[in-house]
Amino acid sequence: MANHINVTDNFVCVCLSLGGGSCHRFPFRCLTFDETHFTQKRKHAQQETTHLSRMNNPWEIQKVLEESDVRCCRLLLNRDLAYNFVIPVLMGGAEAAKQKEGVKVQVWDVDTKSLHFLIFKIWTTAQSHVFIKTWFYDFVLRRDLKKGDVIGFHWDQENQRFNFSVLNRSN
């Protein structure tokens, strides 16, 4: 396999492009084998780094608890976190979460090795994305959660449930 392609004055490019680029003879730029290979290696290295960082810190959803999270009977999630990490794994997705009863999800507390159930719901009137039902009793009271504590959730594909942990306690 060639490592370098020599471009001569007689070079005719057969690449198709919609425009843009830096080649002075053509309104586009063709990548040599070296450039293509380097770009693919860089993408692979970035994917590996992302995978390793996820292995070192699997908590896709991390939240510093607010006063309302520990006083009210719900855990409020950022919309982006909900749509990126919760809704894709729900049976019925966003439509099911918008229903009156929401979607029941299993939550494994990895710190205490105990199984709990929460309801994930989208309150359409306020466009809020929340875990409700037993949040206050099973997590806030049982785990003595306080404002400023950092918690984490991630989807455990193998067991089809969310894992939960207290990642850092506030002072």
C-alpha cells in the first residue's frame, strides 16, 4: 500500500466535492493517503480517550443537588441530560415519560447495594424532567442527602437499570 502520493503538473483529481478547501488548482482539496490515515488515527484516539474516561468515570449524569432536590419530592434533571442519557433507554421514550404515570425505572444504589424504583416523568406544563415517587424517602432521607452533595447516575445496559452513587458530600 502506498504511503505517499506524488502530485505532478499532470495531476487530474477525480474527487467529487461541493466546494471549499485550500487547493489552488481546484475548488476543493483531495486528501493524500497520509492525511486520510492520520485523520482516521486521530478519530480513533479520540474515541479511545472518551471510552477510557467513561470507564474511569462512568457517571454520565452528575448533579450537584439544589435545595429543591432535597426538600421536594423530586430530582430535577437538566433537559440535555434527560434527552441524552435517560429518554433513549426508556421503554416508550419521551412519549411514555409525558404520560400521566411516567415511566418506572429500576435504580441500583451501588454504595449500599440496594434496589429502588423511581418514576421518570416529563412535566409538560413546566417542561421539567424529573425522577419522582420514592426519590425523597429512598434517596434523600435514607442516604441523608444535602444541598451541595454531588450524585451520579448512569445506565447499566447489562442489568437494564440505572446505577446511582453519591460521588461527593458537601461540607
